[in-house]
Amino acid sequence: MLVSAQLLNQRYTNLESQELARIFRVLSVDTRIRIVQLLKQNSLCVNALARRLGVTPAAVSQHLHVLREADLVKPEKKGYFVHYTINSSKLMEWRKITGELLDRDSE
């Protein structure tokens, strides 16, 4: 079965728009944005993030779950604690994807 180039392009555009929607959904909560900002500076455990954000460790864990599912943060076991770091390659990928959408010259 042959698929037209236009249909393939439309599917690619749909997949791309779905990925953009997912990115913005993950980043639509201010606490998650603050977590990303903190983790860009250094790795932190749940309790350290909770103290800095002024929220409960349970709330931080829920936000980290969303960020982990999106592959934006990576857990790293250090002794008894799990420290989280930003996934730099995913962050760069998201920067590129969102930049293409928001860049005025790419129309």
C-alpha cells in the first residue's frame, strides 16, 4: 500500500504536535518548572527539593514521577538516598523542539 507524501507529512506533523503538547503539559505546573531549575544547578534528593520549594516530600515525589516519565530527570542512587539530576540531552531536545515552534523565522 502506497502512502502519499502529503499523508506522511501530515502524520509527522501530528506526531510533532503531540510531542509539543506533551512537553508543555509536563511543564505546565510551576513546581515542576522550579524543580527543573534547581536540578539544572545540581543533583538533589526529594527532601532537599521539598525544603527548597516549601512543599511536602510527597508532592515533590509526584512531580518527579511526571518528570521521570517524560525522561527529563534521572534518578541516581547515592547511599540510602536517590538524587535526581536533569537529563541534559532531553532538555536540549525539548529546547530545539519548542524553539522551532516559537521561532518566528521557521514559518
